[in-house]
Amino acid sequence: MKFFLDTANLDEVRKGASWGIVDGVTTNPTLIAREGRPIAEQVHHICEIVEGDVSAEVVGTEAESMISEGRELSKIHKHVVIKVPLTRDGIKATKALSGEGYRVNVTLCFTPAQALLAAKAGAYIISPFVGRLDDIGHNGMDLIRNIAAIYKNYGYRTQILAASLRGPVHVIDAALAGAHIGTMPFKVMDMLFNHPLTDKGLEQFLRDWAKVFQETPVAG
Ligand code: E4P
């Protein structure tokens, strides 16, 4: 499973990348606006830090403007994946941009039918939002399971990116459901490391070691 960071914050991207397990980044207009810098500048910085796909979202709402905006966004860096919303115009733009060889991430997906539309239009990535469905009383993870089953039936190559993940259980459930990618806020990725028995076990090992050897071993 690929791990993406869902952020436009450079400190978070740098810290996550230093762990060696970040395969890409997703941004959206809210996340970019939060950082207060022009999208081209911010996305370029992110692309220089992470060796992988970096989604940059269009803000146009008509197919023609999404297409021209998408072409411009892709010039920022070779890592850029053009992100478009799942609307009629978004699907039209996806078909056109995919046909030109661009990688497109179709976002704001909330039903399997929408995911089918994205796959048919040649999307590189589909982004179903798990947490936002949970928020309105639905089972967000069912969406991931259903898309995985449908894409398998027809051999669609569109990657399923589980988005709007709110905690470690979401990440594990998305992996079990067959998501190719999970995108998560920095704090969720950070939480994946934690277990009290890991901390307790390490403390014990170091205490036992220090009783006999006192010093830290020197490599070699
Ligand atoms: C995905 O690409 C979106 O940016 C993101 O996962 C949305 O998550 P949220 O529902 O926590 O805002």
C-alpha cells in the first residue's frame, strides 16, 4: 500500500519524507490556502521533497478551464498529478487530459457509480472520501470495498486512493479493503508508529543492557 501525506505544509512533508515511507502527497484548495503561498510555489517545494505523485487541484468549474488549468499545473513539476472534482465537467476534463497523457486524480468521490465514471474516463487515481461519509452516518469503508470489487470485475487500472482518513483504524481498514493508496494527515501517519508495548519493551531492553554493559555499543 502506498502512503501519501494529505497536507501542503512543508514541515510536515519534510518530516514525513525523512521517515522514508512517504510515497506521495495530496493537496486540495483548502490545504494550499492554509499555507498562504501561490499554488505553483508551494507544490513545487513539495515536489522537490517527495519522490512520488503530488496532486494539485484545479479550481475552475468548467471543463475547458479545468483542462487549461490542469496543463499549467502539470508544468510545475514532473511529479504533479492533476486533481479534478467529480462533476460532469470534471469527468469531461479527465477524459481529455488522460487522452493527452496526463495523470488525473478524480476527487470528491462518494459513490461507486461516480468511481465507475472516473475509471471509464481514464482516471489515474480515484479519491473516495471515507471520513466525510462516516460524518454523515454512512459506512465510508464500504465505498472502498465496493469500488475495489467493481474495478476488479472489469480490470480497471485506476488506483483507489482512500482519502479523508481520520485515524490508524481507517488506514488498516482501507488496506484490508484493497485501497492501493491511503492519504492521511501528518498526525495520523505519526500515530501509526505508536504502541505502548513497543515503548515498554524498548525501555526494558535498554535497562537490562545498561545493567551489564553501561555503554552504548559502537558500530563495527
Ligand atoms: C484528499 O485528497 C483530500 O484532500 C482529503 O483526504 C480530505 O480529507 P478531509 O475530509 O479530512 O478534509
